[in-house]
Amino acid sequence: MADISATLDLADRAREADEPHSPVVRFAANKPLHLDAGVDFAPLQIAYQTYGTLNAARSNAVLVCHALTGDQHVVNDHPVTGKPGWWETMVGPGKPIDTERYFVICPNVVGGCMGSSGPASTNPATGMPWGLDFPVITVRDMVRAQAMLLDYLGIESLFAAAGGSMGGMQVLQWAASYPHRVFAALPIAASTRHSAQNIAFHEVGRQAVMADPDWRGGRYFAEGINPRRGLAVARMGAHITYLSDAALHRKFGRRFQNRDNPTFSFDADFQVESYLRHQGITFVERFDANSYLYLTRAMDYFDLAADYDGVIAGAFRNTPTRFCVISFTSDWLFPTSESRAIVHALNAAGARVSFAEVTTDKGHDAFLLDEPELFAIVRGFLEGAAKARGL
Amino acid sequence: MLSRLKYDLTMAEAARGPGGSRVDLLVVADMVQPGARVLDVGCGDGELLRLLESRGVDGRGIELSREGVNECVAKGLAVVQGRYRS
């Protein structure tokens, strides 16, 4: 029974990788994506969602960059899980990123598994999923691909780029790579480089995936299986890093799950165990294990200063972009100190920058949650920027 | 001259001018040329910065209190949370 359901969602997901429930741009073979790995990747496919209307001047576009396990389905129900979009608190009519004023674009990142080229996509040369034959990609590659999408859509300059976590990394890369194409940048809970601790957590996740015998050296698709257990464990570990001790205590404490006493077994006695198992199980329904390897790798490789002789400010010299950097008090994965480093660099570069730290006990994931202070800041920043842009 | 200014500022602290701005802030704003770049250290809720920006001044702020900063950013001002040293 378990095997049948595994095969079913595997087929669904494989379809989603090539023929997604989203608009898709398929670039011709002579329009490759130049990758940092030194590879020209073709044919490139980008799946994306848009919300709102592009104005006549084409000046109100907001690029939303999704995080590691996010996708382009920002404010519509997810085509695989049926769950609401991942940023419905932030984006939509009357929301801080107001789709009645702005034209919101969210592409699935390169390396993802929801319709943009990635390891789950079919390699036209073999007719099989790329698997580990897919080239290793970087955050800069993701951004380069997004720039190709904007060229295709005829959008020369973004009003704003916004995103949290890996999305915030993309926002910073956008401002560094294409300063004249980003009027306002909103990196939330982000950093200019992945810390040693964060690389370490990612490595644990990757090893969990690769230790699953069903991973088969990344060729599980060909064998009709899915390394569910490995990916679920990776997700469980990562999920802890997105929360905080205080939030876990508030939500679960040491409470038992549907029982009054310990069972003296390895069942999920505690609510927190049950919660994590649920997080792991639901994640593998919608996410590709190889994509998880590639995207965590891209985050690990991210180091904006490395391209500018180790000086972050070099990435933003004479930037015309205005920035709003936001962090959360209880985020220990991308702590406030990382955001302050961004702000120092931007100040050194003479950029127009705002910085606010939002008080919350919800940890890194706070950027996805109901945080009124966050909404007020984003709304105010965008309103000020819109006025300056004449929107 | 300076003591006269100080006197004016003290007297004007709580008073409001015709536009609703604090008179002391209007006095300060009058000293700044449009197009100038100003750093307001301890910018509070950003009232002076907002006044300066309305006059074409490129204003930035630093504010220690988180509430003040968040109010400023929500007003669209370029304000960073921290101390002058940081």
C-alpha cells in the first residue's frame, strides 16, 4: 500500500517538474543559462506565477523570491498539496505587497522541482530525469535565470525584489548583479553568506537523504522509488532550525501526544516528536530529494563578498537601490548580526537603507507568519518607495 | 546668538507650527539646505526626518528604540536601529 502511494506522488511530482500548473517559459537551445559552474545549461525552463496587473509604464513589478522549500505558488492553492500559498499573509489585495497596486512575479528557482529546470526535470538527451547529472547551481545562477524571465516578460526594471531566507539571498544578489534593475530591495531574515553552522546543518540534511537506500545515487526516479525517509529526516532536522526553543516550548512543551504516560517505546510520545514527523511526511509529498540537495548546496555556496575581494560593500558600491533589511529577535539561523553586517556594508557603500529588527519568539520562520510589526514595516517601506518611484 | 537659539529651541519644544510640525524641528529644518545629506542621530519617531524629506533633503536616521525605528521605517524613512557607534 505504501509503495503504491509513493509511486503515485512520484508520478505527480515528475509531471509537475516538466508540465507544471503554472505558466512556463521554455528558452531555445541557443539561449542557455550561463552557470557559475562553467556550464551553459540548455534548454532552460522557468515556471512562474503572477498576481495583479502590470501597469502601462511597466514600472510596478515586484519580484518575490521564494525560500529553500518554497515555490512560485505565493498566494494560490498549491497544485500538489492543495494548501494555501506560502505568503498569503504578505501578498494579495490590500496586503503589504498589494496586488491591487503591484504586479507580483514569483518564479520557481532553477534547481527547484515545481516546473523550472532542476534535477527532477527530464533530460532531453536521455528522456530520464536529470538526477545528479544536473549541474550544481548557485544563488547567482537563480538570479540570472530570473533576469532572463524578466527580459522575456519585457520588464526592464523591478519596482521591488522581496524575499526571506534563501529568497533574501536572491534579493541581495539581484541588487549586486543588476543594481539598475531593482528600485527597492527587501531582504528579510537573510545574510550575505551562509555561516559555517548553517552549512553544517545542511550537510546533515544531505547526508540523511543520501543515506536512504532508496536514494540510489540520485536515480530513484528511474527505479520508481522515492527516498522518503531520508528526505523526511532532513526536513525534521531543518525544521527545528526554523523555529526557536521558546516557540517549541510555547507550542508543545513536554506534553504527551494523545497519551497520559510514556509508552516506554520509541513511539512519538511527545507532541513535538509527532509534529516533526508530520512535517517530514508532508514535505516529501511535495518536494524532490535531489532538489533539496541542489538548493541547500546553492545556499552553502552563497558568499556575496567573495566576488568583491571579501568586502561586502563592494557588491553595492554606488547602488541606486534603496534597501529595507529586516531580521527577527529569535532567529538563530539568520541572526540579527547577519542583517547588521548587510546594513553596515550598505552604509559603507552609501546606500539608502532602513533596518528593523522585529520582536518575536517564532524564530527564522517568522517571515512566513502573522507578524503585524513586519507587515507595517514592509507596507511603509514600499509606500515610501512607491512615492519616490511615482507609482 | 547660540544662547538665543537655545532659548528659542527650549521655548518651542512643545509648540506646533502652522503645518502641524514641532516648532523646534521647523527651526532645525530651516538650517538645512535642500539637497543636503543629513544624519539624524536619535531620530525618534522620524518627525524631523519626515519634515526634512518633504523639503528635498536626503535624510538618514539612527534610533536606539526598536519602536521608534519601526515607526520610521513604516513611514518610508531610511532609518537603522542602533547606536551612533554601531
